Amino acid sequence: MALFNYASKEITIKIVYYGPGLSGKTTNLQYLHANFDPSKRGKLISLATEADRTLFFDFLPVELGKISDFSIRFQLYTVPGQVRYNATRKLVLKGADAVVFVADSQNEMRDQNLESLRNMRENLISNNINPDDIPIMLQFNKRDLSNIASVEELNRDLNEQGKFEFREAVAVTGIGVEDTYQRITQLVLKGIAEKHKITIQPPDELVEAVVDDTSSAGKSSATLFGFESSRFDSVATPGDDPIYATNGAVKAPYQTVVRGESLISTERFDRDLAELKELKSLTKEKMDSMGTSVHELSQICKDLKNMVHNLQAEVKDLKKDQKETQARIKDVNLTINNIKTKKRWFTFL
């Protein structure tokens, strides 16, 4: 679920890329991370297992607009696709606001796609998330290969009722990657605005405090979502549902932070301190909200700790299996040597 941080005035939205092993989830995140504005994205964090990885990074697209005076921060995750890492997949899905299911278009991956989609639904439900209540998109990846299923066949297998939007993609070259990301963010923002009955303030209403060369006016949808317009202007999709309300409600002007402004004058500090002393006590509602945010952040830290613990346990089991295998190999070698010795003895006789 979306986290509302009243201290930093941010809404954190979690998007998880799900799918079978080697379907292109990691490639999607690596491509997005490489092409986002470095000043607005966090580091790409990788928790590696023996055969797969869990990736994570966050992104703050300041040109996207605000929800009731809150900036919007996205957290993007992948899950390990290998079957034996289900505990990690379930943990990463916890608190997800939207899911992109990355399907492998190759014909031989049909069963793995179906199993992974079923597993995704089970893990969402186990985390008390109704799969019908959150945005889920399908991405049919590897469309450049020869032995692939048609879009109709993939939809028949994975999208029988046609309730999921889908995109075709070639993640290794970036085709369809940013388009998928843009659409899933549109869907999740629209859903949050409708659920909480709040207004999304578009960037053109927040332009008062933004200098001309950073204004979002005239930018393509690719630029608004953090991509360089010179590279991705062509990905805009006419006919998509608008995500901005048009009632003109503006809670507060957008403020641009000047990079490099690291020193604060003593006069400004004294003024801010005086204003702080004059503040009345926080309302009970805000205190409760702040307490809830702190609790949720603590839970996230706990979940990450559990994730690391699970990975360590899996590594320990793998080492144990390795030792057992080495012991068996040693026994086999010993048996072979004994046979050779007996053979020489019979030859001597």
C-alpha cells in the first residue's frame, strides 16, 4: 500500500516486476535505472542469490505533479524467478501498489509463465492484497526471437478475461520498457487518487516557482516520467486515460531546490527557528499519521532483515548440499580405486 510520509511530504509507491526466471525483469529495471535522471533516482541495490537477483531502486520524478501537496516517489523491485525462492518473492510483494508481470514469449516458456502467474496471485493473497484491487500489467517480452507465441496466444493463456493491459517488449534493447513503466504509473496514480478521493496536481499548475528552462510545459510524456526527451519522444501513447484532474485545485506552489545550496544564513536560520517556536502542537490526526508512517517504515526494515536472513539460510543449505555432493564423489573415487586394486590383484594371479 502507498506510504504517506507527512514529515517529508512524500507518497511512496511500490511497483514490483514479477515473472518466471530469466524473463527480463532484471533487464527492465537496469534499463530504467540507466535512463532515469541520475539526480532523481537512488542507487540500484542488488541482493544476489545463486541463480537470480532481487533488484531495487527508488525514483522521484519531480515533474510528474503532486497528490494533495505530496511529492510522488516510486520504488521499483524485481523478484527472483527461480521456484526455490518463493519466500523471497512473497516478501518482496508485501505492500505492493502495482505489479508488472514480465512474460517470456518463447513457446517453451508457456508452462513457466502460467505457473509464475498463478504463484503471483497466491503470494498477493497471502500478503492480504486482492489481485483484483491493484493495477496489474502484462509485458510480453523477447518479441525479437523467432520461436515465440503470438500475442493472441499469450493473452489466451495469461489474460483470458482481458482485464489486464499488456505491452510487447524487447527489454534488451529498451523497446516497450519505458512504455510499460509509464502506463503502470498512470494506472497506480489514478487508482490512489480515486481510492483516497484526492486530486493529482499536474505540473503546469505548479509552475509558479519553476524557472523557465525547467518548466514541464511542452515536454513529452517520456520527459515527464524521467526519461530524456531526445531519446523517447516517440513512446507517447495517444488515447491513454488522462491521470490529472482538471478542477484546478492547487494546494501549494511547487518549489525548486537549487542544487549546491548547502549553506543556510544565520538570519534565515533564526527566522525559521522563531517560526518553529510559534507553532502550535500538532493535531492528533497528524500525530497518528506520523506514528503510522514510522511503524510502516520499521516494518519495511524488518522485512528487509528477514529477506537477508532467508537468503543466508538458502546459501547455508546450498553449502550443505555441496558438502554432501563432495562426500559422495569422494566415496565414488574410493570405490573406483578399490576396484582398480582388485583388478591388478586378479591380473597378478
